[in-house]
Amino acid sequence: MSGSNKHMLVPQLRFPEFRNAEEWTTYNLGQLSKIVTERVGNNDCIPYTITSGVGLISQQEKLGRTIAGNSLKNYILLQHNDFAYNKSATKAYPQGYIACYQGHERAAVPNSIFTCFRPTTNLVIPAFLDNLFIANLHGKWLKNRVAVGARANGALQVNNDDLMKVPVPLPIGSQSLSEQKKIADCLSSLDDLLTAEVQKLDALKKYKKGLLQQLFPREGETVPRMRFPEFLSRGAWLPKSIGDSCQTFSGGTPSSTNKVYYGGEIPFIRSAEIKKYETELYLTKKGLENSAAKMVKKGDVLVALYGANSGEVSLSKIDGAINQAILCLRHESNNAFLYQYLMHKKEWIITTFLQGGQGNLSGEIIKSIKLFFPQPPEQQKIADFLLVFDDQIDIQTGKIDILRKHKKGLVQQLIPVVNEVTA
């Protein structure tokens, strides 16, 4: 196979055994793969979603439930080493994210926002190609070839022909696959370290979940099974609804057609961003004043009402404005305690009010939920105790983020990225 571009290039770093090998060139993605169009139909498979920068994850694992519903039969069917291009813009991948399916069971992704393709493995090693996309090779090519669609999910309008023209840098000659494998194996060792750190994070989260089950009343009970010694004689916790114990409000969205409402300094928090320190959109003062958007404070309790992450809860990491898909709760005595309590009740809320993994919550539903509250000193004790584990989880999450950035930098040195290629 001949390259689609005569421009030759060499990566910044090269393994010793390949320093005298032939140079690299570029091929169109369409020369190395073909579009996958097969639908699920009556096949048994696992529905997947995607986490930008992480990869394909089953809907059950990411969301705690399957949201495919009746649309599953129209999902695109994936095989081992197939790639799925998610046409949703994120801050890290504004032209969308491409992930390799590394499982061996039948999998599927929504046809509405995914294009999938299958690599020709005697030309390109899937693990090698995967790392090219981690370096956002496709984004640099597609930057001036995509437009944001009108749908609220921010889906990108991408022509498959443009996707298949993405220039892919590859070593040429008889050692091409060997060098691809060497690079992929090197990066795989970093992946193993990442996996170990992610497992530590998962263990911390599991341990905290067990503590929540002990420190808060279970269904049908009015006191927790474990109390701190100084509160053992304080009696039962008192029932009170969320609506009666909190100030509550939702926001709104400024008109997306009025440009003067956006691009300001006010973070605009949407439901998928309630756990983040940064937002993709920012409002101007005019945007806030001329809409139903409402300001929340750092430390307010935020509940996602709509979308794939409905039922998610977080303490707001920032001051910012919220839209109609978020409910803000300000507890009469302790937001941190209420947040931990709702984390304990999260699965119950999803099971009770989001049957089948579909549908939305409402402010009225959340406000009607009855909880049991101890006196403020015990609330504070529980909140402070659990904060220690939240801090450990945040530290571990930070370690993982650093490793991912290190890997991304190494990819950019081992593989010539798209802006070094005359495409």
C-alpha cells in the first residue's frame, strides 16, 4: 500500500532498533479501515456509552442502569477492536472522541451520535491506532470540517467521507507492524499502571459506599446502624422532607441564538457538569439577567434532573449559573450532610423514580423525599468523617489524571501528530 502523502516524517522519540528504519508517511483512515453499519436487531449484546478521555464503558457500569430501551435494536453492533467515534463535543475533544472497543462480547453504541469503523489489522495495529486518537489526531483534521448540530446534546455534523480522510501517520517498510507494536506495548505498560491506580480508586469508593450504608438509616429504619459514641443516647433521628428542610430552585437557559448572552465570565453549569470545576459554556451578565438561569454558590447541593446522568448528586465545586436540568438544594443546617445522605439514597432514587433507566426527575419529586435528620452536631460529625474519604478519593483521582496527561505527552513524542503532517 502506498501512502496518501509523499511528505516523510520522523517522530521526536524512536526506539533504538528502528532508528535506521525507513521514515514515516501518512495514509487516509479509509485506506486502513472500513465503516461498520451492522445493527443490533435481534442480537444479544451489551449497550455501551463513552467517557471522553477514558473510553467505551457499559451503560450499566457508567450510569448504574441501561438507558437503551426500545432503541437498542437500532444501535450499531461492535466487534473486538472496532472503533467508535462519538460525535459529541467536549472541552478536551471538541471535535469528538474516538475509542477502541477492547472487549470480546458483542457490544453496541447508539447510531444517533456514533460512527464506527473496523481497522484492517494486517496494515495497522488497533492498539497503535487507538493511541493516535488519544493524541486527538482526528480532531486536528476535523476542526474545520465539522459544525455543531441544532440538537441540545451538542452533536457534531460530521461527514463520514471527511472522517475517512483523516491522515494517519505510519512507519513504512517491512518493519512497520513491528514498530507499531513496540510503541503500543510501551504505552500499554503505562496503561497497566493506570489500571492499578483506577483499581485503588474503585476500592476507596466501594469502602465509602459501605460507610454510607452504616452511617445513614436504611429503608424502613429511623436510625443508622452505626453511630459515633457521643451520640448513642441522643435518640431517633427526626423525619423531614427535603422540601421542608431546604431552600430549592432550578434555573434556565438563555437563548442560544443571542451571542451577547454567552462568552462572559459566569460559569454555566449543565447537568453533566455538576461535579466539575470548569464548564464548557460561560454566560455574560446580560445572559443571566435575561433568562431563568439562577446562580448557585460553591458548596450548594446540586441534583441532575434530566439526561443520562439524572439522579447524580454533587456539592457544587464553583459559583455559577444553573439551567432547568439542575435542582439546587440549600439545607437549613448542613449541605455536606445532605449531600452524603443523598449519595446514600442515590440508587433508591434511581430505582424508584427512574424505572427502566429512562425518564426524568423533577423538583417536586426530590422535594417530596422524606429523610431522617439528627441534631446539627451529629450531622457535622458525619459530614466531617466522610469528607476525609472524599479527600482521599480526590487525591487518587488527581494521581490518575497526572498519569493520563503523562501518557498523552508520550504519545505525542512517539507518534508524529497531525499538525506535523502536511495533510
